[in-house]
Amino acid sequence: MSNLNKLIPFIELLSKGLSFISVIIITRLLSVEDFGSYYFITSFVAWASVFMDGGISYFIINKSVKNELNNLGFYLTSRVAFSITTILVLCSIIGVFKQGNIIYVLLYSFSFLFILLTAFFKIVARTQGRIKLDIVTIILEPSIRVLILLVLFFFISNVDLINIFIVLLITAFVAFFLSFIYFKKQIPLKIKSSITFKEMFGTLKETKNYLFMYLFLVGLKRVEIIIVDLRFSEFDSGLYSSADNFYNSAYLFFTSLILVGIKSYYASDIKVKQKNVLIVVMLCLASVVFLYLFSDFIYSIFYKDIYANGSEILSIISMSLLFTPFIYFFILNNNYHHREKSNTIVLGSLFILKVILLMFSQDIYMFSYLVVLVDFIILVVYALLFNLKKEVKITM
């Protein structure tokens, strides 16, 4: 891994820092209750975006790691087709159950479409070692977003949810457009102008295992936001969302660190692999200790006083960082060895367990501890399966 390549996780962290600043600005523009609604809508669409993705993200990771870059344009067109279909269905569902939110969902769904397209470029750039392209796709959208939100914060009064979602749509589109132009200069991309239903089903046949795996993987995180909104008050939902925003910043750093090194990992000897794992373990421990000890201080700097109790939630859910980065590695490892069905079974089973446990939580703090417990159980299951596969391989 080149020295510049090693910077990618930190640039990703900077990007998440910008996104975090955006969320902080949003918390100051909106009430706690409206922020809870904002986080619920974004989480709901993010989970539904699994169908917009169609399993292509993890499918392309696997293809690119193995340098199988044929038909990139076809898969990009497929993602657009899946997205439009999903948006239509999603708006129909919201129109029945929460008609007042349909415009927010529609705006953010299209925002997410452009985010997914930009993420497609980032995945290929990262796994192919195109560092400059990777950096552009990482930093562009959050930079534009935070600048526009700052303008709203300082110069516009009475900002509401519709204004926020319009800003998100504009920034997502601009970032996609610029990334697309740069990507085509770096990597050959022949766009397929149209796609038939037969071709869409053909793509789903290829990616179906990744789709179901991704559905449960995203669901494991997003379902807790949905359950918080259903089980507790809008205020508690806002508090949990504020803590989850911090947690996701740290988690993204670790997933970036793992993804950027996954290709070289498989080419390394056992000593290098052990060294890399030890580095990740130490970073996880340091992150958890920092967030646990300084959560009160963090909240006093970034959030309004009314969010203060969210610091305790952050100190609890930060413990998941001891488990989730390694879960991400096991998922990528299974995909690499064509064991996507194992991922689907593990994540699907634990998703059901998580929903059951969280529905019986008595308060927001018990809820947070149960979130951590489920992450621990997932890691244990993956570790047991990993060791079992090794024993079977040795026996054979």
C-alpha cells in the first residue's frame, strides 16, 4: 500500500467530519423533534436504498478486487434502473402511511440515488488504487453540503425540513456530476443508455446474494433508528440520533481502513496480516476509550445544551466499535471466498434477534446496551464460523 493510499481512511474521516458538521448545523437549524424526524427519514430511505443498490456495491467490490472490470457501465445503468423503481414504490408506501412525509422522502431518495452513483465511482477507484479519483469522490459532496448549510445558518432565518432536503439533493447531484466527469477521464466507462426488464432481472440473478446480505447489513443499523422512533418519544429519538451520528463517523473510518487495504491483505504473508489486525484492534480500543471518557466534553462543544443526555448514549454505543469493524472484515472475507449466502444467513438471523430484543427495551439506555450486545453476538458468530472453516480446510 502506497503512503498516499494510507491517507484514504483519514481523508474519509475528514469527509465524515464535514458530514458531521453538516448534521450539527442541521441540529441548530431544527428543533430536537424535527431533527429526530430528519434522522428517521434519512435512515428509512437509506435502508430502502438497498433495493436501489440492487446488491451492486458489494458485487462491484468483489469484481474490482479481482480486476474484473468489464461491464462497469452496464452495472451503473442497472443501479439507476433499480433506484427509479425503488423510489416509485417507496413514495407509494409513504403516501399510504405517512402522506405528510412523501415530499421529504422523494427529495432524499433522489439525493441517495446520486450518492449511490458517486459511491460506485469511489468503490472502483479505491479498489483499483486510483487515489486522486478516490479523494475527489470522498470529499466533494460533504464539502459542498457544509458550505451551503453554513450560508443557511448565517443568512437565512426560519429554515425548515423542506429546505434541508433540497440542499441535500442539490449537493448530491453536483458531486455526482463532477465525479462522473473525472471518473471517465481516469477509467474507461461505456454507459449503456437503456436497460430492459430482462437485463435487470439478469443483473439481479448475479447480485441477489449480495442484495439480501446488504439488506440485512444495512437493516441491522437502520432498524434501530426506526424502532427508536416507534418505541420512544421524538425527543429520545433525537438524542439517540445525535449519538449515532458520532458513532457512524468512527465506524466509517474503520471500514475505509479495511476496504483500502483488503486487496493487499490477501497478497500479504501471515506476519503482515497479524500486524495489520493488531493495528486495527489498538485503534478500536483507543476510539472506544476516547468516546467513553470524553462524550460529555464532545457534546458540550458540538451540541446545544438540550442534547446533553445524548452523551451517555454515545458512551454506550461507542463500545460497538470493539466489534463492528471486524464484522465488516468477515463480511468482505466471505464475499471474497464466494460465501455470500453465509453472510445472508448470519446477518438475517441476527437482524430478527435484534428487532425482538429492541422491541422489549424499557428505556433508551437499555435500548443502547442491547444494540451493543447484538453487535457482540454477531462478531462471536462470525469468529466461530471463521475458525470452523479453517478447521475444515485443514482436515481436508
